[in-house]
Amino acid sequence: MPIKNNNTEENEEVEQEQSDASLNVSVPSQSERTPLGAKDFAVKVAKSIWAYIKGARVELIVLVALFALDLITKALIGHFMELGDSIRLIPNFLYITYVRNTKAAFGSAFGLEKVLSDDAIRIIFLLITVIAVGVFFYLMVRCRKRHILMRLAFAMIIAGALGNFYDRLVLHYVRDFVEIVFWGCDLPLLGTTFPVFNIADAALTVGVVLFIIYFIVFFKDPKPQEKEAEETPQASEPDKAENSIEQD
């Protein structure tokens, strides 16, 4: 009858415990993970945004340029023109007409004016703009490695939203001045003229169109490996060196 070797069994148990311990250290359970506090989370978000700002140039330049162009053109129109004045640039097609809009883009309040006052509509649009800008900026940061067309689309949408947000917040109305006339024709659903708009409205519209073009032409669902690489921050050089030392 074979005799069991106690030392061998003890060695196997020790090795198994060491293996389990190493697994516990490298992959902690969900209950053992320490949740991030509010301060740590804010610091992490701030670092991610700063890293994005340092690397992103084109979309940020477009965002700032469109936002500045919108405010400058509105200021010039408000300074040199009286409310209701119109300047003909291209007969029967393009006019500069100064109007004030208390509703959403292109003068529409989506039916809210029937049940709410202008101040209530303005507050609702301000809240919607804050949420939308936050969401689109988050998407722009998360998609910093995606196609430039999508990043430009997000930048234009944000710039347009911020331009009209400034007017609603400071002036309680939006300054519009670009009027397009359909050569004297009365088009179905549009009438004889397109609703008067501004640079911010145009940036929003073009941004949405660019995003649709990107989604139809260039969008490809990233592979799981690409998603993981995109979501996982790259380790710094000291961290890489420390990891290599631990592996050795």
C-alpha cells in the first residue's frame, strides 16, 4: 500500500495558497474595490479634459472661431442696425434683416408658446442647452481618436449652442439677421422666405449634417480590442518601468 508524502501535500497546499493570493492581488473582487470620491472623480475628469485640450487642435479652433464669429456679427448688427432694418445683398435672395427671437432656432418654440410664457421658454431652452453642450463635449472628448469629420460636427454643434445660449442668458433674446428669400416663389411648408437665422443656427445645422454624413459614409463599429484600447488610458513611462521591474 503506497504511503502518502505529507511534505509533498503541504508544499502543494502552500503553492495553491500563493497562487490564490496572487490572483486576489492582481484582480480584486468588486467588493474590495474602493470607489472614487467626488474629489478624485473631479480630478480624473479634469485631467482627461486637459489631456484632450493639449492634443486636440482643429476642432477646438473651429469651436472657438465659430463662437467668436457669431458674437462679433451679432454685436455689429446690433450696433449699426435698428430692429427691423433690412439691407439687400442679393435681390430676391439674400438680405440682412435684424430681428429678435425669443424662441428656439429659426424662430420656433415647438408649440410651447401656447402654454408657457417667453421667460419660461427661455429657461427651458437654457437648461436644454447646458445639458446638450455637456453631452456633446463629453462625446467629443471620448471620440478624440475617431474621424475628424465627427469631431468637427460636435465642435460646430457646441459652438452654435453656446452662441445662442449667450444671447438668451444675457439679453433674454437671440439676435438673428440672415434672411433668405426664395426669388419671389411661395414654396410648400416654407412660404416665401426662410426663417431669419444667425451664424450659431448655421453652425448647428451644418454640424448635424456633417454628423449624418459621417454616420452614413465613415462610421465603423470599433472592435472590442479597439474599444478597450480607447477607453483604457495609456500608462506613463514611470509606470511602465515599474511594471517591467515587477515582472522581472
